[in-house]
Amino acid sequence: MEWSAAELTDLDTSTVDHEGGFSALGVPDRIVAALKATGIDAPFRIQIAAIPDAIAGRDVLGRASTGSGKTLAFGVPVLTRLATGERADKRPRALILSPTRELAMQIADVLSPLASSMDMRTILIAGGMSYGPQTKAFRHGVDLVVATPGRLVDLLETGDADLSGIEVVVLDEADHMADLGFMPAVSAILDAVPAEGQRLLFSATLDEAVNKLVKKYLHDPVTHEIDPEKGSVATATHYALQVKPHEKVAVMCEIANRPGHTIVFARTQRGASRMAEQMREAGVMAGALHGGLTQGARARVLKAFKDGKLPVLVATDVAARGIDVDDVTLVLQVDPPMNSKDYLHRSGRTARAGQNGVVVSMVLPHQRRAISRLLRGAGIKPQEAEVRLGGENLAEIAGCAPVSGEPIDQQDFDALVAPRQQKSRNGRRKDSYGGGRGNNRGGRGYRGGRGDRDRGGRGGWSGHDDHRGPRHDRSASRDDRQARYGRAGSETW
């Protein structure tokens, strides 16, 4: 998997409105014009609140829900501050940390064209990608680094990354980084940058781990809390649908058979793959996204989903904050979440950026009491209904239709998510969609794998950032690496 920065040229700054919008917040004309060129004219609430203070050099603690516009709330002032200063040498001047490579890639995709409008360079640093372009960027010079913690620590230890020139550090989704066990790596990175630099920390929730970061690394921060903890979840319509056990799979497929983007949540990797296959067998084009897949497979599935070619995405909870698609109109929870916090993260995939959305939870008879407690803990009072396959109320709730029953042809599905087939010298395919052992960090092509090594499978060691440990010390044990960087969950994400 590789990434390249997008560029914007031939910007027209003559039409910039200096009386309102981003310009009134102190944003330079070229960045305002670049925002307009990408279809963004008016700032959101969190951007209106945070951008002026961040441009003024204040440390900012932002609490806002997912989908509220946090990326531009920190990205625009970071680029503005870099544009008003002088670059002394080739060292990077700004760093944005994100918990997952998918989120890091989305941030880099949004900010790189804005940076190019100010003649600044951006690099994405994440696991699952080649070291070459990353180390080359540090050697040749880069202004903005967007990174996941594990890979960046790796480059620090090998001496390939120099953060001594960093002026601004952004921690995005800080609570999620804490949930994934990245706090040791985050602390190591913050200790490696100049202590007098600016800090911007954004999080959906402010728990104990995040508060520790705030107290240790932020200097008299100004706090902006725009949305309540539920955030955009409060603007969605929530349903708890009672389903007969023998109709669960059929109802799931029918709900997914609808126009627009739909995300279906499963508890396990195997469950996600199985549900996606069941949907395709029923005639619904669906693909799974989870940590048991190779990074290339995840990137292709996510791209097909964003492009609209794959309308249904079946994901595990690890993907709850790794998907940034504004037009997801329905979230279907086939397996209940572990707790109310996971419910809010899942539900936050819809009703984003002021859009409408529906959250549907399928409830089996034995799950009613537990799910009721979970919903109360999340502050959600759903509309309840008993649904049957083909029922009118099901169509009204989900905007769905009965499935065709004609299985999706495997070749049609492969055309969306399979990699290009390359032949090795002996004529065998090197990168097939459903076969082969994949790489040594989890997965056997798209269709899953044998699980993580800590679960007895053939996949790579557990870690959301595919961090493999220092390159100069490949013999270091997994326990040593996890002790150094924090254990990051059970999926290779």
C-alpha cells in the first residue's frame, strides 16, 4: 500500500469573501480558495470555535463528536501557522497523530491539497506501507507529518525521523488511542518534540488517560466543547428491532438491500466475513473490513465502499472509528456492541456533518434485557418494533426491499476488491484475492486468515498499527515490543 499527496494549482483568490466564512477566522486567502476548490465554503461549529485560538498559538483541547469537522478544525490552523512562519531547514514543522492508518490516510488526503496550495509538503507515516518513501521524505524535507504512533516510534528509534523541529503537535481521537493502548508510544513521541511547541488535542470523550496527557503536555489550554458526548448520534433515528432467531440472517440481508451506503457491525472478524458472504449469496453486494485482512485488501474494500461500488460494508468494532464517510445513511448492528461507548462509536458512522441517518439494532429474544441496559447507558431511547421478513414496517424503517435471492457472481465481487494479478518468475500469481499466505503480519488475502498469532493462528502479532518493532532489532520479542509501545488490541489494524 502506498500513498501520494494531492496537489491544488491555479487557485483563484480574487473571489474570497473577507467578511465571513473561513477568511473571517484568520485563514489565509490561498487556503480559503483551496477549501472552496474542494467544495468547502462554510466552517462548522467546532471549526469556528477552535481555529482562531489555534491560529493565535494557544493550546487547544477540543471535545467534539465524530463527523463534526475536527480534521479542518486542527488542520487549517496548523497550515496557517506554518505558512506565516519561515522554514529554517528540512526538518518537519508539524505533526498530526492518529490512532489508525485509515484515519491517518483520510487526514492526509484532506490536508495535503491545502498544504500544496501554500507550497508545503505532506507525508503519511503508517504501518503496512513501505519504509522507503517515508525515510526519503525526512531526508529530503517535509513540512507536515501525519502519522500513526507505532510506525513513527519505529522511525525515531532507527534515527530516520527527526522531530526536533516540530512547532505544532496534534493528537486526533486521543481517547481512541488510549483505548488501543497507544499511550506509551504517544508519550514517547511527545517527549521527542520541543516542549515549548503548541499542542492541539481533539477527542470525542475526555477520560482519565486523556486527562493525563492534557495535564502533562498541554500548556494552559483553551477548551472548546461543541457537542455532547453522544454528538451526532443524537441526530440519528434509533431503532431496536425484535427479530425471530430463525429469521435473523434473512432480515439482515433484507435490511442491507437498500440504496446508499450501509455499514453493518459484527462482533468478530470471522462473523464479519461470514455475514458479508451471506449477503452476497442473497444478492446483496457486500464486503468485510477487519484486522484479519491484509492492508492492501482493507484499502481496496474501503475505497470501493467510498466510491459507492460496494454499497454495504460489514465491519468489526475496530473499524468504528476507522471509517470516515459522510454519506452513510444506515448503521445496522447485527451483533450487539460490548458496551454503551462502543454503541456510540458505531452509531457515529451515520448522521455525520449535519446529514440524517438511521441506526438499527437487531435484538433476539434473549438479548432484550442486556440491550435495554446498554441503550440506557448510551442515553438512547430507541423506537421499538417487532419485524418479520418482508414486513411493511421493515421497509419503512430501513428503506429496504426483499432480496433477489440470486447470488452475486464471485468475479463481479473480485473486480471491485481484488488486487491486480502479478506473476512471479515461475508463472504463479503473487497476489491473489482469496489465496496465498499474504504477508507475515496477518491475513491470507481478502477472505481472512487464521487469526492473530496470539490466538494460535498464522497471522501477524497483534497490533492496530502493524508495528513490527525497531528495524535494527528484529529479534526483539513481541512481549518487549508490547511493553515498550503498549498492547494495541486483538486485531492488526
